[in-house]
Amino acid sequence: MNQSQNKKRGIMTIAICAIIFVAYNIILFSIAGFENHGQAFWISYVFMLLAFFIVMVSGLLVMGKKFQPKDWMLGYPILSHCVVYIIVETIVSTAFMLLELLHIPWGFSLAAQTLILAVHLVFNISCFITKDALENIQTNTKNKTLLIETLRTEVEMLEETAVDAEVKGAYHALAEELRYSDPVSSPMLFEVEQRLVTAVHQARPYVEVNDKQMALDSCKSISLILSERNKKCKLYK
């Protein structure tokens, strides 16, 4: 899901929540009125206000994100948790408002809805922790694969620069070797990868001046170093 879609979902979540909030208050106080309510009623009402507020904040936080955060336990998106939470809280709070007529102690209302709120906050927090962890993994992976991707691009540019058909074919084959090589770098590969970078840079002037023999020799040298790197990749895994 892209950033634009998440922004639309966030705005829709806030708008829908605001509409339901207004409708909820109108319906609730039209039926129950404002007077003669006990502690269980007002505790339930406060928890409903918290539910609406938390869902609106969650929608606001999702806006502008590249992907919708998901929790690490069940893998559900945060907005799905918000929908479940507000439905459950509406049912439970309404039940305790009605049970107040039976003189149920207000402590039951407070305990039950505190538990529901706590569970939702745990899932909400885990969504954003997972999001940050995933972004770090993606950044680290991108950094570790950047070298081979850059070298492949440079070799493809050498292929395009080459005038001689044999040289062009040799660098095309080399680019394919890079394409199918293990893209992930590691500190243990630093020395061989530095030699690989140097070899590619040294090949450029030979290709540019159409020095066929030196260009082919350089290509072969790069291929041998790449082969060494790939073998060490398998060794160090």
C-alpha cells in the first residue's frame, strides 16, 4: 500500500469516527437523558470517549506512512484493530450502562473496560514497534545490496559504451553474472569487494577508447574476482 492510499484511509477513518461519535452522543442522550445516571454509566461513557479519541489519533498517525503498521502478534493492520476495539467497547459500555439499572457495582465496569483498553493499546504500540523494526530492516537490506546493484549498473553502462561486438557481449555476460550473484554484502567480503570495485573502474577507460584486448582482459579479471566473492559468500553463510 502506498503513501497516498494510507492518507486516504487515515482521513476516512477520522471522518467516519467523527460521524459515529456525533451520532452516538445524540442517540445515547436522546434515549437516556442527562440526569439520574450512576458511576457505571459515566465510567462507560468516558471509556467510549477514549475509544473515539484513540481511533482518531490512530487514523492520524497512519496518514503519511508508506505502509499501514501491523502488529507483531497477529499481523493485522492497526486500523483493523481500531475497528474491532471500537465495536467491542461500544457493546461492553452499552451493556454496563444497562446493567447499572440492576445496581451492578461500578468497579466491574471500570475493570472490564480498562482491560479492553489495555489490550488495544498493547496491539497499537506493537504495530508501531513492528513498523519501525521493518523500516530498519529494509534500510539495512538496501544498504547491504547497494554495492552489487551499483556495480551491475556500471557494467551495463560499459556494455552500452562498448563499440566492438565481442566486448559488448563480454560485458553483457558479466552484467548477468552480477544479476544472479548474491546481492548481500558483509564485512567479511570487504577486501574482495573493494578489489571488484577497483577492477570495474579500471575497465572503464579501456572500453571508452575501444582497446579491445585490454577491455576483454579487464572483463575476465572482474569475472574472476566476482567468482571469488560468490564462493566466499557461500562459505561465510
